[in-house]
Amino acid sequence: MTGGGCTSGDLFFGLPAAPMDQGAEEQVLALVARPGVRVERIVSTGQASPPGYWYDQAEDEFVVLLAGEALLTIEGRPEPLRLTPGTWVDLPARCRHRIEWTQADPPTVWLAVFTGRG
């Protein structure tokens, strides 16, 4: 929805009604994109990082889990971090991390805020 230069929406609109097909990619929706900041809604339905793959981003990422569950491994942490609704994590640039699993049903919904160069 737009008007007067403002936009709004519903973070839970358009979620998959059932788990997506095996091998389907996460749904990523850019909500805000401005110089130095990007906000995305990410919907996972059982996806995980490929074996041996680590995210190693040039941007800072603040992420909050809105629905579902996920297991996040952060390099240097002795135990994976279990994310449940309301749990957030601040990942500075170059903080290597990987998604071990995400809940498929109901979908796992993330709000990710990326800042910095990217």
C-alpha cells in the first residue's frame, strides 16, 4: 500500500499454504531498499545451508524470527542457536554463519535488516 510517500504491508501476507516442493528456494521479498540499508522478509520451508557452506557477508545483518523455528550455527560459538518467534541475532559483517534447518510447517518467517556496504 502506498500514499503520501509512505508504504505499508503485512509481513504474513502471501505465505505458502503448505510446505513448498522439495528443493524449492526460500521466498525473499525486499521491503525497503535505500543506500546503506535493505530490509527483507524471508520465508523458509525446510531449507538449510548446503553442507560445508557458510554465509560470509560484507554487510551487517540484524535478523528476527517472526514465525516458525530455525537452528543457526555461528562460527566460534560452541552450540548452535535455536531461534523461535521473537528471537533475534545481530551478525556483524564477515561473521560466518549457516542455517542448519528451518521449520517447514508452519513456514519460518524472518525479518532481516542489512546495513553497510553490501
